[in-house]
Amino acid sequence: MANEHAPGHGAGTGSADLLGGALSRGMSQTQIDKFFPKLSKEAKKRRAAMKKKRAAKAKANKKKAKKNKAKR
């Protein structure tokens, strides 16, 4: 039988890597960044990508709104 409390397994851990259940064990985000700098780098990349995606969507919506307004 596998160890129930092995990191990276179980419900609610989110990522099944070495970070494991750190978050669900009440470890703060800053602590995680300190212990796993590589992960925080990846997280930064992800956040930046999301930001770009959101900006692009907002721009498209503004364009659409302008077009619809012109139709009326």
C-alpha cells in the first residue's frame, strides 16, 4: 500500500510534483517560492501569459463594442 501522505498525491494538492500537498498543508506562497524557485519562475511565466491573454481579450471586446455601437 502506497504511503497516503506522500507529497504530490491525494485530493486537493493541485500539482502532482515535488510541491505536493505543501499548499494544502498550510504552507504560504512565499515559503513555497523560497523552497522551490524553479516553480515560482514557471508560475511567473504562467501569470504573464494569462495577463497577455486577458489583455488581448479585452482589446477584442472593445473593438467588438465599437463595431456594434456603429451598427446601431
